[in-house]
Amino acid sequence: MGILSRYGLDGLSKESWVLFVIRTLNSFGFSMAMPFFAIYLLDSRGVSLATIGTVYFASGALNLGSQLVGGRLTDAVGPKRVMLAGYATSIFTSAVLGYMVLDSAGVALFFVAYPLFSFLRGFSNPATGSIIAEQPQSQLRPGYNLLTIGGNLGFAIGPAVGGPITDVFGYSTVFFLSAAMVIPVIVLTVFMIKGGIRHKGGVRGQVKRALKWSADRNFITFLALTACLYVSVGYEIQPVSLYVSDFLKFTNTQIGYLFATNGLVIVLLQLPVIGLFKRSKSLMLPLLISPVLLVLSFIMAGISTSFLEYEGVMVVITLGEILLTVPSQTIAALFSKAGNRGTYQGYFYAASNTGRSTAAFLGPASFEALAFAPALGWYAIAAFTSCVFVGLFLLGPRIQKDYDEIARSEGYATSSPGQS
């Protein structure tokens, strides 16, 4: 109990812990297949890096829509129904992709199927985030820490299992296993997640859901800069996997271990790292340190060539991810109110997924365009991330001022939302 109490987890609801298990299982199933889809197209079907990036960019565009729609539906019909819809359709789409790989379907079909797969699977994210957003203010950061740890615990195990499976049994197997892993997720959701609409205060139809530049310019700017920072964080997935596979000739097993390192670092260090900011009165401080670590990781990636060196790259970029994910999602929750929790979580997930999907396009495209010296692609994203840091630094005082006003009106303590 000492560790739980130290990081504020002892006060979380039973439902929060159920969401932790659901997120872990769902992430495990998804990450068994997700990192290796791009490698399948590259190595087995001969698709160019730029074309693969385009597929992921299209997936991101559709996923952006699914986050916004999922957020609105969460407020309209309740998170449980939205979660079940997303999980049920993901079984079907994973199984279809597995069959297409097994049958060596035409490459063009993958360009249609995978974006559709991303669109349908993205519905559930705002729903789970909105359940945490309804918790007391002091439990927001611990709740999102728990969800993040769950997702990355699954991500640590999934690629480490999926990599050897693809090397031994082929790529189709991991998609079929990914579909099977959703079944216990659905069972838990049906029996352990409370149904109905969750508006604790506020009247449905009277709560602001659409953002307007005149009133919300600081929060909109925050979302835009968050999306940009997620472009940088997104380089840890498809760009890393394609770069080390194509230019450094790492095996799928080695790539799986790289992703496992990413997940394990978050599982082990998420709470201690975020705990360092528990008493900070600055919402933006973690988000200012994050890009510094990301720039360092990209410089390391540009000069690294061995598997062990890339293990170091993955550790540093993951620390940057830790300082981005929960703090940015917490800010989105703090700016929401009863009745629009799902919508605002949809805005957050739309920004984060747009960034990651853009990275999946820009990374491979830059490596291919700079094939004469592909390491330059890492230095380019380092320069971009430095610009994002400047933007966040300038925005910070305005976001803090807006939060302090919300805190006074809502009766919050004007301190870190993770501080009890």
C-alpha cells in the first residue's frame, strides 16, 4: 500500500483499475501486430517507404475523425456503448487483415483496409479517457498514469511476443492473435464498466462542446502544439522500425525488443518521473522538458548504428514520451466540464493521433528522400522539435493563467492536479 499511496493510486475507483486491465489487454493484442505491418509491406510486398508512410497518414486522417466522433458519442450515449462498439469492430478488422496477409491479397486492398481498421479501433479511446476525467481533480493524474502504464505494459509484451511469432509463423498469425485478445476485453467491459451517460452536473445540451477561436484560442493552440510534439514522439514507432529494418538490417525480433523497451520504461518509470512534478504549480513544466529529451534522442539516433545503441535511443525518447502523455491529457481533462468530458478527450486523442500518424508519414518519407544520408532525417525532426519547444515556452504562461481561472471558478486548488 505504501507505493500506491505515494503515487495517489490508493484512492482510485474500482472502475479505474478495471480500465487498467482493459487497456493492458487491448494494447497487448494491438501491439503484437501494429509495429510489424509496415515491415510486412516493406520486406514481403516491396512497398516503398514513402508509400507506407502515405498509408499511415491516411490511417491517421481517419483516426482523427474517429476520435472526434467517439468523443461526441461518449457524451451522447455513454462510454460503455462506445467502448463496446470499438472493441467489437476491431475483432473483425484484425481478422480480415490476418486473412489478407495469409492470402497475399493485393497491396491496394491493404491501403484501404488498414486505414479503416484504424478508424474503427480508435472509437474507444475518448470513452476510457472520459471515465477518468469524471474523477475528482486530485485523481486525474494518477488515473491517467494508470491508463498509460496499462497501455504500455501491453505494448512492452506485445511486440516482444509478436516479433518472434512473425519470424517463426509469419505475419498473418499476429493479426489473428490480435483479434482473439479483444474477446476478454469485451467481457470485462460488459460486466465491469458502468453503463449510461455520466453527467455529474450540468444539463445535457447546455454544455459547450465546439471550440471557438475567440474564446478558446489558448487551448486550441495548446492542442496544435501538442499534436506537433506527438509528431516527434511518433518517431519511436514506424519511423524507428522502418529505419532500423531498412538501413541497419535489424531482425523483427530485435525490433520487437526495442518496442518492449519502450513499454517497460514507461511501466517502471511513469510514476516516479511524473511524481517528481507532484508539487509543481506549473502545468506546462513537464511539457517543456519533454522536447529537450526528444531532441537528445534524435541526435543519438542519427549517430547510432547498433542494437544496443538504439536501446539507449529508445530509453531517452520514452522519457520524453512520459513527460508528454499524462500531463497533456490531464490538461485536456481540466479544461473540460461535466457533459463534455468525452468531447474534450476526443480533442486530445485527435491531436495525439494526428501527430503520431503524421510522424508515420514524415519519417519514412524523409528517410527515403535522404537515402544518400538517411541520418539527416533524425536531425530534421530534432530541429522541428526545437521549434515546438519555443512555441510551448511562449504559450505556457497563458495556459497557466486560464487554468488558474478555471481552478478558482471550480473550487480547485491552484496547484498540480496530481497533488492531493
